[in-house]
Amino acid sequence: QSVLTQPPSVSGAPGQRVTISCTGSSSNIGAGYDVHWYQQLPGTAPKLLIYGNSNRPSGVPDRFSGFNSGTSASLAITGLQAEDEADYYCQSYDSSLSGSVFGGGTKLTVL
Amino acid sequence: EVQLVQSGAEVKKPGESLRISCKGSGYSFTNYWIGWVRQMPGKGLEWMGIIHPADSDTRYSPSFQGQVTFSADKSISTASLQWSSLKASDTAMYYCAREAPSARGGFDIWGQGTMVTVSS
């Protein structure tokens, strides 16, 4: 049971917009600690998708965006493509644990 | 090319010891924290902790404190994760990753992973 809660799964049709939530608390996201998002394609290592809440590393399409509100963060994917089918994880620092934590992960299915 | 290359898959018996490694190249190894992440079969990512290769300053997740040991040898740009007595529940994929200040603490470079299987 992670301190960052994500929905186990989300789905959408090609071209649609989906969002993945990451719900935390006052000891992590709500305290202002940065949230990072990772994409893990089947059988591969995770890849940094969004860092510092809303920043995209070089090479990540602008179809991916991140935003925070209170004790939650969200990842939005627009113009959904088949290649986006993957597991997505949020990460933040937690002051009560004195370390970083990952969300439980969300499996995105492109219908 | 900036990369982290991990050692190969391991198959061990319960009670055995093990050290896996993560070698950095293409950047100044002593300038970045290295993190370790566990992924049990079919499960999510778990943050195990981080080590700074310059001085071996180490932070462990409470869940892994006392269960594993991180080390780093800056002379060969290599970080290591070790167990003194493996358990079947240690069976997992283990990733090392670079924590980048330019990514505000996100892990921007990942190793390919080392699969550890513990079975009698």
C-alpha cells in the first residue's frame, strides 16, 4: 500500500485524452515536494516522462503534461497512441519516511 | 553516451550472499546520487534508497533498512547493492538510476535492470 495512490488502470481510444491521478498527503505532494512521472513499456526499464511536476525532458512529446493541485498530481496524455500503452508511475519525496516513494502504478490500455 | 550498465541476472539459493553492480559512464559519476529501485514480479516500483558516490552518503527506505547494503567505488564509477542472506522474497528485478538535479531529483537515467531469482 503506497502512500501515493494511483488508479490501477485507465483506458482510452486512439486520439482521446486520458488523465492519471496520483493522490498523496500533507507529507509529500501537499508539502510542495516535486512530483515526477515515469513510463514503463513492457519488459523495459522505466523512463522519466515528467519531472518537477510539469517539465518534460528533451525528447518527450508535448502530448504528455503534468500538473498538481493540493495533495494530488495528475498526468495527462492527449492524442492517445497505441505506443502509449504502458505502466505509469508517479514519484515524490515523503517527509514522514525521509525518502522518496513511488505510486502503485497505473496500467494504460489503448482500446 | 550517458548510461548505467548493470551486472547480469543471478540465480541464488536462500541464505546465500549476493552483490550486483551498476557502472556509470559518459558523465561525472561522483556528481550524482545513484538510486536503487525494486520491482517484484508483476508489481510496481519500490524506492529502496540512494547513495552518493563521492562520499558514500547513504539514505535507505525504512522498508529496506537493514535488509540490504549500498556501496560505491568512485575509482571505477560503480555502485553496488548487496545482500548477506537472501530470501525467496528478494526475487525481483533491481534497477539502478541516476538522480539528476537538472531533473529536480527525478531519476533521469536508468540501468537495464538485474533480475535476481532466489529459489531452493
